[in-house]
Amino acid sequence: QTSTQSSVSPDQNTTNTMTAETEIKAWINAWTEDWDRFAKKTLSADEFNSKYYTSDAILIRPSGNPITPQGMAAMFDSGDVEPGLSELIGVDSIRLLAGGAAAVATYTHHSTFKYKGIPNDDIAKFTVVLEKTPEGWKMVHGHRSTGQQPEKKVEKTVPAVGVENTTAEMVQQ
């Protein structure tokens, strides 16, 4: 293997990492707010999907079944889902990959909704793989855990070795 020198100074690398972390936290906040608008039909599915997802994005539901953002929109249009609360509890971790061109983030979200008439009040963990595009960060892959009841204690995500909580880390390839 050969080693290459980076043209980015350590101070600049830290600044780039913090800028990307700030952008991703803002993306997660905006996604949560716009998800609520999308679910309540005050934001179109096309606008939501084009703003937040790559054209080939895939989402994994708590059941383990994959769905596209377009499939998710169709599920909401079916009337099976009645949205309620959509609230970001916190960003648990952000890890930058591929020189800052991609990232993996985890966050905790509280939502209330009815699915086929059955009430749900869930605190769930999300893991998202994001890609930096000319339009900004977009989700390539997302996974939602099975929701836990709010009265149950939700364990805080334990960061990977060497990763500080809610602090981005640049991983060079």
C-alpha cells in the first residue's frame, strides 16, 4: 500500500468535520419537521422525496421489509396511516466517511400515529446513510428500529470505540 499526503491541514480537517456535522444535524432537524408536514399532507411527497432522498434510496421498516420513498408515500396516501406527533429527541452519532462525501448518523425520534386504526406511541432509533450531493445531503439508506413505549427507558446509543457522542469523525479511505 502507498500512503498519500493530504493537502488539508489538521485545523482545516477539523473545521470541515465540524461543518459537515452541523450540516447533518440541520438535515436531521429539517427532515423531522418536513416529515411531519409530508405525513400531514402539507408538503407533497414529490417535494419531500426529491429534497431528502437519492433516486435509488431504500428504507428498512421495523418489520425488516424494505420500501422506497415512493412506496412510503403510497402507504400514507392509502389512509392506513394517521399521523400524530413527530419529534426529534436527539442526534446520537455522526460518522463521516469517504473523505466527507458520505456519512452515517443515528438519531432518536418520538412519533405518535395510528396504523390501520391501531394507536402507536413510539420512541425509535434511526440509522441513515447520507451522501453529499450538489444539492446537499441526501439519504441513500435508512433504517428505523422497532419503537419502544415512551415510559420505557430508552438506552442512549453507545458510540463505537474512538467516536465521541454526537461528534463527527472523519474516516479517510
